[in-house]
Amino acid sequence: MRLIKHPGFIHRYGILGLVAWAIAGCAASSVAVRSAADPQPSGFAMSVARLLEHAQGQPVTPLPPSVSNAMRKSLARDQVRMFIAGVIDSGEGRRWCVGGSGQSRTDVDQWLLDVLARDRVPNIPAATAIAGQLQRRFPCPTTATAARDEPLLRN
């Protein structure tokens, strides 16, 4: 009721809200421009070295000290598998054909981690390194064969 009796209050805070919204929009816009100018700012791209560190049991996200080592390692392995699955899914059927290889997801993940550890190129983005390995190891057959529906990976 008090707000209805004092329209100046609504007007004043309505304008302030609009100004705050405009400032927030400008801030988001400057972040978007900065990202477009620098597509891989430091710390945002997962390097091969960092992926291998996570594969050894160091989780991507910080965890409280109460979390056991076994849980940390399990979470880290899951995070690495999800990262690899995302890269595989991004080019499956177009740039590489892992699904038609007959290999299990676990085997492909382990093969990729072994190759990345052996190649010793720690500073390149992990997604780039994984994509290169997938293209070499799992090239797609002719378009007629690749067009049919095949599962991405067998479990």
C-alpha cells in the first residue's frame, strides 16, 4: 500500500533498476568483445598437460578436504572421460568415425590418454590434440557408409 501512495518511490527505484540493468549489459558486452578478440584466454583452454594431470586423479573442480582420495580420483577420471566424449561427439561421423571402429569407449579413452602422454606436447589445447589423433586413427569411410546410423561408441 505504501508504494501506491508514493509514486515517486517507484519512479526513482524503477529508473535505478533500469540503469543497473544497462550497466550490467555493457559489462557483459565488453566481456564478449574481449573473448572474441582473444579466443583462448589464458586458463580457459584445457591443455594436454592439464588433462593428463586430471587423468592422474586431480579433479578439475576444487573439493573440500573431507572428500576422500578415492572419491577425488573417481571424480577426476569421470571428468576426463566426459571431456574426451565431448570432443569425440563434436566430430563423430564428419571428421572421424569412432562409432564404427568396434572399440569400446573405455579402450578409446585409454588409447587417447596413452598417446597424449607419449607425444609430449603439453601446451597445446587438449581438444586439438585429441581431434588430430581421432582423425588419424578413425578416418570415416566413404559417405555412403558413413551416412547410415551407427552408435557413437559401444559401452
